[in-house]
Amino acid sequence: MKTSAKQPKTIHLVTHDIGEAIDLRRAQELLRRYSFLNRDHPLVVEIAKGQHAVFTKFGTVSFWNTSSELRESILREVAPAVREYHTEYVAGDALSISLGAKEERVTFEELYIRSLDLERIKIISYASAQSVALDHYEKEIDAQLAELGKVARNLKLVGRTRFTQRELLKRVGSILSVKQNVVSNLSLLDKPDETWERPEIETLYNRLRSAYELQDRFDALNEKIDFLTENNTTLLDFISAQRGNFLELVIVVLIVIEIMLFGFEIFGLFPQ
């Protein structure tokens, strides 16, 4: 009787969105008791044999084959290096990775590869991190779209908005900040350096990028950002016009009062 073929080893990858950004130098200081497999971005840390944590500058951590307790311990250790740390972090992406596959292929939740090395750890983690970070910005922009919908309904019903000029300026600034972070931090339009050195790594990254629909999601997010920016700018112009009309009315009233007072003085209507 033939023995069954050995099943591929399965590795579980979980990626967390833990903040707006991670200072990788500071993270290395905080985690110096562990082994570092590289010193560039993304940063790969071996926290135990066969277990890794991969940190990106845009606020995500990908864990390879780690327990929830170990993940929480690592996140507590690195928290001082995180800007705007999310205390209620959630697993933004989970991926099951099977090693020893004859043909490499990828779905949204499963990845089959022949072998695993540092470059593959970095590329797989990086693509997952991009997806998780993009999801964070998508939720942020969708919340702003929902708020804009309320403003539009309020304008339709009562003809005015509850936002001040200062509040709208802050909203526009927040939207532009999201766009700047997406373009500069996520580097969705640029391929990682590893893809230029090994064609098989580039193929793997392209497959992951396609599975996560990174380009389509980026384009859709960019359109939403442009829509929000345009509409909030329109609201700013509307409020500025209202404010200008109010000031003009005040000036007219003051002029009328001054004319009346002048008339009273000329015709001696003021009591002596």
C-alpha cells in the first residue's frame, strides 16, 4: 500500500492595524531582546523559532504562526513606538499559507507557495499590511461620506448647515491627510525593492496585489477623497458667502442708524 503524500505545512498569518505610524528605529530599541532578520522596511523580527512579527512604518504588524497571547505581549511592548496607538486593535486580515505547493497560487484567504524565505515573508506581509491599512482609510472616508450625507439632508430641509467655517476647514484637512498618507506611506503605486531582484517574488507580489484588489480599492478611495474635498470646499464657499451677506446686512443697518441719528440731530429731535 502506498503511503499518502506528506501534507504541506500550514502557516497562519494575522495582520493588525495598531496606529497611524510606527517608528521602526524606536521599535527596534523596544524589541532588542529578539532577533532581527533585517533592518529596513518592512522590519522582520523573529520572536521565536518559526514565529515572526513584521512591522511597517504605516502602522501595521503581521504575525506569523503566533498565539493571541504572544501577539498581545508584542503589541504592548512596541506601543511606545506607535503614533496614535489603537488600544482596541482588531485583526484586519488573516491568511492561511501552505508550503510545499507544486504550483503557487493565491486567493483572498489562502496562499499556496513552494517555500518560504525572508523575501517572501516581507512581500506577503507587505501586501497584507497594505490591504489592512487601506481598509482603515476606507472606513475613515466612508464615515466622512456618511456625515456629508447628513449635511446635505440638513441643507435640503432647513437651508443651512450646522458646521462652522473652522470645523469644515478641519474636515478638509483630515481628508487631505488621508490622501497624503495613502499616497506616500502605502506606496501603492510602487513595487517593493525585492520584486526588482527576483522575478518569482515580483510574480508573487502581483498575485497578492490582485487578490487584495489593491489598485481598484486605491482608485475608488481616491475618487471618494476628491468628491469629499470638492463638496466640503463648496460648503466652505457657501458658509463664507452667508457670513459675507450677514456682514453686509450689519453694515447696512449701521449706516441706516447713523443716517437716522444724523437726521435727528439736524432737525433738533434730540431732547435738550
